[in-house]
Amino acid sequence: MVIDSPMIPSPFISQFLETIPGYGTEFQVEYELISPLNMVVEGDSGKPQEDPAIRLRRMRTEMMAGKGPDIFLCDCASSALWQTDDGEPYCEPTFNYPEQAMRNNIFLPLDEYIEKAEHMEWDKLNPKVMAAGSYNGRQYILPLKYHLNVSCFDPAAVDPELAGEYTALPTMEYTLNPQAAYTDLLSYFGQPADYDKDVPSFTEEELLDLALSGLETARKRRDGYFDELLNASNNGFGGGPVGQYIFWRANPDGLPAYTMTPAATQDGGVTAAVSCYAAVNVNTKHPDEAFKVLDCLLSKDTQQRAYITNSVSGIPVYDGLCSPDTPLGMDSKWWLNEDNYESFCGIKDQISAVRFYTLLDREAAFTLGRAYLAEDATEESVKAAAHKAYTTMQMMLAES
């Protein structure tokens, strides 16, 4: 099993594997961490024994030769969007475009195994999110966690009209916190790529309009236009992916009953972005044993309590979690109070598109986001960045 995540260290994996029935007696799982943060290092340099990019290329060559790991566990949000202190990409994802990987027959179809699953409850997993891992009616990828980008405000603490204006902006989350580790800029377009044609699903003009909206919002934020929201006391306003990362300093029971509004797509829908997923190599010689691991990863208990899943950002695909009766985590638990949980469930029902984080998101954040957030940004500089980003995205998809 290969684990591609800076958030999942070795002890979390070992703890999880020991909970799988038959592990250590009927079968054994060797695992490898391929994120620079967790790879085995040599000497005092702190650098991995093997360059992560070289390791990935070698693994892909092995897979083309009919070999490679049996199981993939991928935190596609962190691997696509994290950056180093120098502002460079942190690492390369195992699969730059998971949707494209499905079309290229890299993963094993899992339908017959899902029918015989012993631990996951397929009808309890969010059907819209799980469908993102299917192609031509067959399930190849099992999403584990996903992001829903929302704003939450207490109408008794802030001006509802101002909060509504801010929420309506397609670049809301990123301009609220320019240092955010995860940005959903491209969620504005729903599914940002047409993987059957290997082209963006939006035009360069639409991307420029998105960037110019970000420029206007960033200027307003710097000029203090949104200070009432951003400085609201008693957690009166917040925004970003739903989860403990929005209100991590707060006791969920002490939070107000929020008006919770999703960041809308250009056609008024709501996009969910898969942040973590698992799949099985089509070349595996051990499909039954490999699926046992995935079966337990999708169980209610693992989704709710295990460190291996709760260390990764996002909401579990197992519906019904995150309420006061079903908090996430083992030691440091997190949940939504009853009012906010009800609001969140209403937003889940509005999901109209589901996608995976990819290198397109990296390009949007590193080229486009940085351009419109720059202190000296102008319409011309943002236009140039939008052209560069769009041209790069076209090239990346054509080569995928």
C-alpha cells in the first residue's frame, strides 16, 4: 500500500491495519509513505533517501509494466495544494488527475467486491460524492473525505447583507484567508475539466472574470470593507471548507446557530471537492485482500474515529457523522451543534457537482491566486496571469 499524504504518519497506518480482521494472520500489508514529510530520511539532512518525484516516476513505470503497489491511499488536496516555505509546490500527487486515471484503466473495478463488503455500508455513503469515483457505470475509486466550501455567520453579530455579499463572491474562501492551505477557486466551474476531450470546461474569458472578481474582493478586504465580518467577535463569521479547520478554537456547542451558505458555482449549484480517496491497482495479484483494506477504510468506525482518516481535512463520506451524537475523532472530538448540523445537511443536499483536487488547482492557486492577491496587482497583471494559467491548464490536460 502506498500512502500519499503529508498528514498521515506511520503510526496512524499501523493502528488502522491492526483493526482489519485477518491482518497478520491471513494476510500482511506492507506500506510505503511517499510524501516528503513522512518518507524515510538519511543522515542529518532531513531529506528522503529517494527523491519523491523519482520514486513516483519509478512507480508509474512499474505500473505500466503490470506491477506496482496493490493499494493507493491519496490525500489529493494536500499533495496538490501544499507549498513549501519558499512558496514552491510541496510534492507531486500520485495521480495528477484521478478522473483521467479511471479512464486509463489504472484502477481495478470494485463493484463485485462492494456487493460483498462486510464493513462499509454502501447505502450510508454519500451517493453524489461516491459517484465521482465511477466511470461508465463502474466504481473505480472510493472517495473518503470531501470539502464543501461555505460561509457561516451569526445574523445577530454581523450585517446579514454584508455577509451575503461576501458569500456571493466566487473567490470567497481564498480571499478570506490568503494563506489557506486549500483553495476551491475552480469549484466555481463545477467540474473544471472535460476529461473525455482533455480540455478545461471553462473559457479563458470565464477564468479572467473569476480572477478579476478576486482582485476586487482582495482590494475591498485590504481597504477594510469586510472588517465587520473578518473581525467579528464570538465566532460571528467564518468561511472555508466545512470541518474543524473553520472553528478550531471554538467549542462546537458554544457556537451560535449560523446562517450557513455554500459558495455557489457559476450556474448556481454547489461543488464538493474530494480531498482523499483510495483505489486498487488493476495489476494487483491480491484483489480480495486489497479490498479488505478499503472495506475497513469506508466503515463507519474508521470514518468516525480512526486517526488515518481524521488526520486528513474534509467531511467523511459516511453520511450522518459530525452531529452531536456522532462526533469525529478519538481524543480531540469535533462536531456541529444541532442547528448547524441541520444547516450543513441542507447544503449537502444541494451538491450539484463533485470533483477531485488536481494539478489544475495548483495552477489556479499558484499562478492566478497569487496574481490577484498581490499588493501591486492591476487588471493588466491579472489578465496576464489568467492567460498564462489557462494556457498552462490546456497544455497539462492535453498531456495527461
